[in-house]
Amino acid sequence: MNTTLGWILFSAFIIVMIIIDLGFFNRESKAISIGSALRWTFFWVLLAFAFNGLIYYTEGSDKAFEFFTGYLIEKSLSVDNIFVIILIFTYFKVPLAYQHKVLFWGILGAIVMRLIFILAGIELINRFHWLIYIFGAFLIFTGIRMLRHKDESFEPAHNPLFRLIKKWFRFTPDFVDDKFFVRKSGLWFATPLFLVVVLIEATDLIFAVDSIPAILAISSDSFIVFTSNIFAILGLRSLYFALAGLDRYFTYLKYGLAAILVFVGFKMCISEFFVIPIELSLAFIVLTLSLSVLASLALQKQPSVSD
């Protein structure tokens, strides 16, 4: 399906889904209920599975395995991204009614950034094959760093991007409905909601630096890599509302993600000498994620009586 027609049809599909999402179902800023979020999450997962079936029918089992493995990696890494987004929303006290709009524009920007990253990454590896070892070593380093990294509170005031944006724009002290910019006394002001969107875009950019090389270790087919990425992040918004407040149930997920990054990095580094079958990679990822989630549920800290 990695043809011009395939790219055109998939791009048209993304545009139609975005129009349906924003134009029909979520035209107004409102709080999303957990029930609605779960239904939309199920819908996006079902849609990804249907697309995976289409790939199996048109391209065969190998491409289908590549798509599903890439989708699973991106989906699991996006959960970690969600918890960072929760910290950003909490810090800025973003009302629930405005969060959907922020995430919509954040995901729209993420789609564009992922396309650029994927095409650039594949072109670089094709031109300079030795870069695959650099990507592999980077993933191993990232996985080890994730294991050693302690959870810290979010402090945007210490973020260079935060300080830079505060210098470039005039800001209103408070939110102005769900607007990103407002005009006062003949001057344009950005609202804190705009700052939140920029920080979320920057967060996704950081996560893309990890996830794109990880998926490139699974497949060198730009169409497979891009579509698996996009299906994962299209459901990110509904997954956020489904998981918000449940972060304590995923305490050990980061250890599973770290193990996956190290495994994928190792796979890239030895790819010239030994190719790990895609079925084995998928089995390792599913088993690792399952164990980390089960460990989180079994060993989660119980609230004290005083709480």
C-alpha cells in the first residue's frame, strides 16, 4: 500500500476523521466523560485493528505484524506521554471543558511532526546505514535513563521554552474562555491556553525522538511506520480522558517501556549480524507490557485510612 494512491487515501481519511471529530461530535468546548472517552478509545482501537486487517489482506502477514508491533510500541509510549500532559494541565489548572480543544490542536501538530520525522529518519538510514547503530544506542541509553529517572514535579518556569515564549508574547493573566489569542485595547494577547498547547507540542516532540527510532527498528516501510504512528496518536485524546486520574495504577509501566526501548535498541544494533523475527519482537513487547501493568495493579500503594 506504500503507493501514491495509498498515501492520498490515508491522508483523506485523516482529514475526514478530524472534520467529523471537531465539526460534528466536539464542536463546543465541554468536559468529556469517562464513559464517552472509553467508547471513543474503543472506536479508535477497533479502527486500527480493521486497518491492520486491510494490510494483512493486501500486503501479507509480515507487513501486518510490522504495523501491529509499531502501533503497540507507539500506543504504550503514548501512555507515558499522557501522564506528562496530566502534569501540565494540573500545573496550569486548565478547566476540563478546555482540555479537549488543547489536545485536538496538540495532536494535529503531532501528525505533521511525525510525518517529517518518519520521512527524514527513513531517508537518513537509507543514505547512511550506519545511523541505525546510533539510533539503537540512543534507544538503549534512553531506556536505561528511564529506569534511573525519578519522578519529579512539573516546573515550567525552569523550562527554557517557557521563558522564551513569555518573552515573545504578551499574555493575559487568566484564561479567556477557550481562546488562544484575544485583542485588548488594540493589542493582541496570548492566553495561558496557548502556552499550554505549545508545551504539549514540545512534549510530543521529545517523545517522538524516542518512539520514531523504535518503530524504524520494526519496519523501514514509511507507510507502515506513519500509519501505525497516526492510528496510535489519533486515539491519544480519548485515551487521556479515560486514563486521567488513574496514573497510580501504572506505577511500573515505565519499567516495561524502558525494557522495550532497550530491547528495540539492541535489535537495531545487531540487525547487521542477526535479525530478530518480528513475531518474537511482538511477543516480547506484549509480554513486557502485560507484566508491567499487572505488577502496577498488584503492587500499587493502597491509600491510608487518613487519606
